[in-house]
Amino acid sequence: MSGKNYEITHVHEDYLKVIYHLERENERATTTAIAEAMGVSPASATNMVKKLAELNLVHYTPYQGVRLTPAGRKIALEIIRHHRLLELYLAEALGISWDKVHEEADRLEHVISEELEEAMARVLGYPKVDPHGDPIPSPEGVVEDISGPTLTDIPLNTPAQITRVRCQEPEILRYLGGLGIYPGKRVLVRERAPFEGPLLIEVEGVTHALAHHVGKEIDVHLLTDEEKGAAGQEDPA
């Protein structure tokens, strides 16, 4: 680690969070992808990555990408835990709609104390997921793997349950909410147009058209026979 002494700032934490998400998608984060996610120039992103490397929070090799160190990962997961607990608290305790909680949590995630984090978790019943179905890291930094197929992958007319809506765009979330498409809802894909055309889906007996790129952002769990029976749901004819 360099002799330079940098204080870890909210901006550093934002970079670590972005690098974590990019690593999850691509194993390594490129400075170009980091710059795009942060809304800065590639040169600015590279300078920040170098500072994070001096703090021993990332491993950085020019032209080979960026990886979090264990220390960097710990900080990233702590901020993500704050963020997702805040989203759920804002939604459940304060009644803020799921299309607005992300932006509010972004403002608050860096400043809440560990005591407030624990109090929110306790009041919420130590939840595993946020309002969008994203997993909430444990205090020890453990993240449940909840990956599964999406609406674009599952067989037609196969009962499923929505587990996660990955999209964070407020307009799309408002639209999905208006259709009753939330984690926990039962869904069927009735038709799937070719060439990434729209999906025809059924939610609680109501049929809707859904753009392919939106369906690709919605994770589902295929219901077992036992789960279908518990819901009083029969296989479609």
C-alpha cells in the first residue's frame, strides 16, 4: 500500500459499489464500464481506481481491469446492505412507492449508523430481499445467490413466481407496478413473439403485453407441483 493517506469518502464507496456490481456481471470491471456507470470520463475513473488501489481496496492492472480486494468488497457490501435495507424500510414503513426508494436510498446509504442499520433490520424482521427482490447482504457480507431464469427464458404456459425485478428505472417500475408485476406474484408467459418481440404474460388472470427487454429484467422461480397445489393453481390446459 502506498504511503499516501486518503480518507475513504462517499465517492470512494460509490466506486466500490459500482465495481462490485460490474464484477458480478463480468468477473472484472473495466475502467470504461466504471466511467460509464459513474457518469465520468475514463480518465477520471482511472485516477480514482489508482487511489483505490493505493488504499488496497482494489487490484488494478492497466488494460486488464479492476477487482475488489477483500477490504474493498467488505465496504461495498456494507453500503449495498445499507441501501437495500433503506429501500425496504422506506417502502414498508413509510409507504414510499418502489419506483422512488432507490434514489432516496442513494442519498442516505453513506450516512446511517450501524445502530440504525440494526434497528431497521430488526423492525423489518431481518429480511433477505429488498422491494425489488435484490438480496440484502448479511452483516457478515454474505449474499444469497438468488439467480434464476427470466420471463424470456421459461417455457410457455408454465406457472412461475416473480422473484426479482432487476431494472431500477422509475418509469419502468411505475409501469410494472401498474400491471401488478411485483416480486411474489404468480405469472405465466402465454406467447413470445420471435426476434425479441413482445411477451404476452398473464398476472392474476389478467393478460398484458410486455417488451422483451423488460421481461429479460424479471427473474422468476418455476413452481413445483407442491407449490402449485398450495396456491390452488392447476396446470394450464
